[in-house]
Amino acid sequence: MVVATLKKKKKQYRVTGVGSKCRTEVKTARHSVVTDTPAKDGGTDVAAEPVETLLAALVGCEQATAHWVARILRFRIDRIEFDVQASRDPRGAIALPVDQTPPVPSRLEKVWGTATVYAQNATPEDIRKLGTIVHTRCPVASMITLSGCALEVEWYLGSSSRTRE
């Protein structure tokens, strides 16, 4: 077994944001993202909620990580279909008085769902292994689990995939 020696080089990210009421436009080096909240929560409902963008970041990061891992494991992913949900106790964000610690954390409690992988030359066991590795290697998944949130996305091989015998 060969263990690669990697230099400790940090990857850095930067965003800037400007907001009015609950709507915020965030710019990265090359893109922009808008978040908002529903009207009932004080927003204008013109964009996804911030927590929904967190779930989108999880899906996007796991997608990219899965393609990288699959290449190393020597199978090709055609596509991945994610269906992901999350839950949290709203008291963590809105409990009064606001200058006191809320009775529960404001973080997500649980993220769950499925990732159906359509891949060439992969077995169901390959896909289960892929999911385990992705949950460990994906920076967004790592942040979610380290927050104390349960991450329970099950990985499956899609039925139209060609599998090896």
C-alpha cells in the first residue's frame, strides 16, 4: 500500500455579502448566490432559505467528492440523484429572550435521504463504500457531522446501471 505524502497547503475561500431585511446576495470570486426567507418569516421569498442552500452545498459537495473518489476506485459515475431532507428545532433560533442561550441548539438535528448512483462497472457494495468514503471526505458533510447533526444519507446503486459480475 502506497501512502502519498501531501504538503500541508490550505485551500481558502472568500465570499462577500450584502443584505436587506432577510434577503442577502453573496458573491464568490466568480458567482453569486441569493438567499431569502418566506414572507411569513419576514423575507420576500425570492430565493432559497439559507438552510436550503446548506443542503444544496451538501449535495453539490458530495456529488463532486463522489466523482473524485469513484475515479480512484476505478468506476465511472454517470449521475447521482439526491433526495435530502433536514430537521431542526426552531426554538434554537427563535426562543426568547434573545440575549439568553436558547433551550436547544439552533443547528440542524438530522439530515437524511438517499443518493442513487448510476454508475458503470459498479456493484451495490461499491456504492455503499463510496457513500461511506464521501461522508468522510466531503468538507460540507464533515462540517455537518462535527456540528453534532446526524447525517443519514443512504447510498444506492441505480437500477439502470451496468454492474460488473
